[in-house]
Amino acid sequence: MRLNAYLARAGVASRRKADELIKAGRVLVNGEPGQLNTFVEAADNVEVDGQPVAKQRLAYVLLNKPPGVVTTASDPQRRPTVVGLVEHESRVVPVGRLDVDTTGALLLTNDGPLAHRLAHPRYGVEKVYEVETWKEPNDDALRALAEGVELEDGVTSPARVRRLGAARFELVLHEGRNRQVRRMCEAVGHRVRRLHRSVYAGLGVAGLDEGEWRELTRDELELIRRTPAPPG
């Protein structure tokens, strides 16, 4: 495991901050200054500022994100963060992002390889959104969302759409572009009033109140670990 990832999993700092510690010469591996390209094995001794570092256990947490909370570990504007909501013995960070006003399923973990696998757009992880718009979309608008709409960064991939009510529908995506659902709706003439991600990678938040979190079950962990690799 690369040294910065080891320090992140141990809860010392984020990978970016860990790189700064390494470049400052504050990290020793087996008594020698660590480098950015240093890899750490189980038997290695790692110290930061002379204090030994112990790798934390892997943790996997599902949060029902409330509105008004940012999907980061810290925020310059001092808004509440998802990491602040999850009081876990291991330092966990969010997989991907949800807009500050979007609610719902968010996975947090310190398993770097799995987080990368789930968050990378090439892997096509399924995300289920419940969308409420300010006015009722007609069938043509919903059909356009399903078939793909033109955005600044290209046409969206085919999606599944199911009407839930007059101005409510379910949208199932396998992409993860920035503010994608909101931009898709705007492309067909509708503004989002409320957006909730009910399922992420097969993990649903039914039974969790907003702001509540829980550890993944063994079956859920096996489910997300079986996420297929991208083609090619």
C-alpha cells in the first residue's frame, strides 16, 4: 500500500495532507524518511513525528445524508460535513458526492481501492434517485431523460425512468457526473424541487432517518465488492 494511503487509512490525515507530511520529512518508515512513492507492507514500522502509526480496521458506513450538509471531510465555510455526522472509531471518507441540498444514500469508507472502484464512472455503479420537480413533466420529457439528453459535457447515457406522482419520478443512472440529475432535468425544461438518492450500489436507506448511519452488513459488503469491472 502506498504510504499516503496507509496514513489515510490510519486516520492520520487525508491523502493530500499525508503527502504534505511526507514531503516535510515528518514520516519515517523503518527509521528512514518516507517518500511519495514509498510502499508499506504489514511488517513495516511507520512513525509520524516520532509516534508509531497503527493501521485502522477497514470500515464501511451507510449514511442517510440530510440536506444542508456538505459531502467533504472539512469545509472552509464551516458548514456541517458528512464526516462530522459519522462518529466512527475509524476515519471514513465519502465515496463520491451528493450536492449540499440532496439527501439520501451515501457510502463512507477507508477502503481506498473499493472506494475508487465504486466512484469511478467507468464502473457504472447504479444510483436510484427520487426526483420532485416544480411542475409536472409530460411523457415526452421523461422519455428524453430515459433516452439521453445533451449536456455541456456530452449526451447522457440511457437511464430508467418511472413516474411516481404528478411531479415526482424515479430516475436510475449508471453515471456520476457533477450535478447530473439537476442538469438533466433543466435540459428538458424542469427545475428540481427536491432530490433524494434512495439507493447507491444496491444499498438503500429505508429504515434510516436523515442524519442516521449504520455499518454495512456482511451481505451488503459482499454485494458492493462484487461490483463488475469496467469493459476492456
